[in-house]
Amino acid sequence: MRGDEFLRAMAYLSPDLIEKAGSAGKVRAPLWKRFASAAAVLFLAAGILFLVPYLFLPDRAGEERAKVMDVRVGDKLARYLAVPMSRFDRRAAQGRVGEQYEDRDSLYRVKGADDLTHLLFQREDGEWELYRFFGFQPYLTEEGIGNMVEFGFIPASDGEKLSVGTPYTFGDVLERICGAEGPGDLESVMWEKPDFDRSKVGKSVRVEKTVTRDPEDLAYLYEVFRNLVCAPPETDPPGRVWADSGAYLAGEKPLSVQTERKVTLRLKSGAKIELCYSPTDGVIYQDFSVLYEPLKEEDNRRLTEMAGIDLAWRDWGRNPKIEGAETASPPKLP
């Protein structure tokens, strides 16, 4: 039957038949097909749940194999920490490999980066690891360098080029690691709430984030940071005031989480470096393991103003006591 003949035949159909055909229910698929479709969906979801942690979550085993690496930068020894990477990141890292770093086997710069804030290392099994700069090691001794060479932490050729007994300045970090040449390379300085206090009170403390972008202020900050001198190893870190500290409970000193700031310096090259600032002690430090000499009083005052730090005592409440802590019996002596 041709198309025109089919259309003419349709004109003779009863309207009741057409209406019944339009209201007819859909034919359901057999039960076994419905179960098979549901099983396929569940199987696909299970596969996705398995692949997500396998490919995209950090590979803890790889992280444990290598956490710290010492690298010579000029006459200084820089310490790098391993960055947790997923298996997907490790596969993708090969496309980010740049030039070999000096004569270090298996150590490479990041492709397209002019700084040394991150380095790529290829393990013996061919997998890649990403390391980030942590800080220079100051006041090296001949004995210490000899031990690092003996145990294979650094090549003997590097040990001969390292300076002994000298500190370093943050200017070494800015220029040797971040590739800065002057104040004009500094894009911004961000001041925000530190993350060392995750208690109930610590989380309740409100701190306003501020960002310094004014060229004159940045030039001033660049000089302040550049002239920071690494403190001797025996220097004590700044004291912190917690919610259970007597000075806070008595209303004498504000919480450190209220007054301290996490400081992020961003350079126009894309490099960034993080520090911590304690205005009450007038010091800048990094994770309590890298400390710098105290700031001048005028510089400390101006940095406090730039960061918008409130030094007044505020009542942020008390952390709840652990139930039964007051009645717990003392430990028995051996």
C-alpha cells in the first residue's frame, strides 16, 4: 500500500477505535529484563565508587614511601615535603615534567614554571612524586653535612658547595625559590584566620580576611619580609593562648586564633609562599619549625594595622569539659 492510499484508508477508521488506541497502556518489559537493567545500574555505580578513590584520592602508600627531600639551591640546602597525590595525578604528572634540575638524577622542574616552589621526582618504579618547598636548613655544620652525604640524603658534590654555620633570610626564599627580583614581582599579600585551633571555641572565632594590593604597601612589605633573618635553632616558638589558658579565662590576653594570621604571599609569576604572623610576639614563623628574628616595633605595629588585627580581649566562650575528667583516678606509677 502506497502512502496516499494509507492516508485515505485511515479516514474510514472509527473515531472510537482511534481514541482507544491513544489511551492504551504501555506494554511493560518482562521481569527478567527489569532486573537485568537494575543490576547493570548497580554494577556501574559500584564501579564508579571503586574507581573514584582508586584514581582520584591520595595514594597513601606512595606518600609514606617518600616524605622529605633535601635539595641544594646555590650554597643553601632546601627541604621539600611530598605532596599527597592520587594515581590519576601521578599519571598526569608526566605531562608536567620540565627540565632536569641541575645534575640531580630523576629530579625535574615543573614545566613552564620559573620558580622552585615545586619539584617533580621520578621513583625507581617509574611513578612520579610532587614535592613542595618547605624551608631552608640554617646553621649547617660540617658534621651534619657529612652525615647527610654518608647516608645518601645528598650527593657528595652538593655537600662540598654548601655554606656552613650561616643563617638565611626570607629574601633567599623570595629570590632563589620564588624567582622574585624585587617588590614589583609581589602581586598581593593575604591575611586570614589561622587553622591551628579546631576546637569548638577556635571555630567560633570570627576573623575578617584582608588582602593588601596597594603598590606602596606591597613594596614596604616586600622589604620587611626580605630582611627577615632565620632565628637560631634553640629559639623558642611564640607562646599561644588557648581557650583553657589562665590568661584568657582571666580576661588578660586574647586568644591566639583571634590575633595570629596566616599570611600568603602571591607573586606575579604564580608562585606563592605561606607564613604565620604573631603580632603579640612580633614574630613571623612557619609551622613552628622555621622561626625568624623578631620584627622591629614599628614594623610589627604597621603589619598589625594592615592585617586589621583586633588585639582587644574578646569572650568567645569556653570549650566543654570532658565528662568524668575531674573524677578520673591518677595513673599508677610503675
